[in-house]
Amino acid sequence: MTLPPPPPLEQQEKLEQLRALEAGLRIDVTIVDTVPRGVDTPADLETRPPDTGEKLSGCYKGAP
């Protein structure tokens, strides 16, 4: 999916979700019992526990 360039509000607030909302897309949320560990930086990827069974897809080179 391709989104339009960042609108002024997204640039001001630094929330990329605003681009999707301004483009008319819907964002769903749900309540969960546990929170999975996020992988947001290359350092997170390096410190991720081995063989967690999590399937990762990301933009970092070398990410599974």
C-alpha cells in the first residue's frame, strides 16, 4: 500500500498514523492479555531472544 506524503499535522505531531487517517483509512485496535516485545531498531533486532518462534518482517537488512 502506498500512502500520500506526510500531511502537516503528522509532521507537527510526529504520528505516522495520522497519514493513514487523513487518507481515509481505518485503524483498528484491540485489548490483549500480553504485549509482544517490539523490534523497532537494529539494536532491538540484535538483542531479541534467540528462537522465540516469532515471525519477523521488517525493513532492516538481514531481518528474517
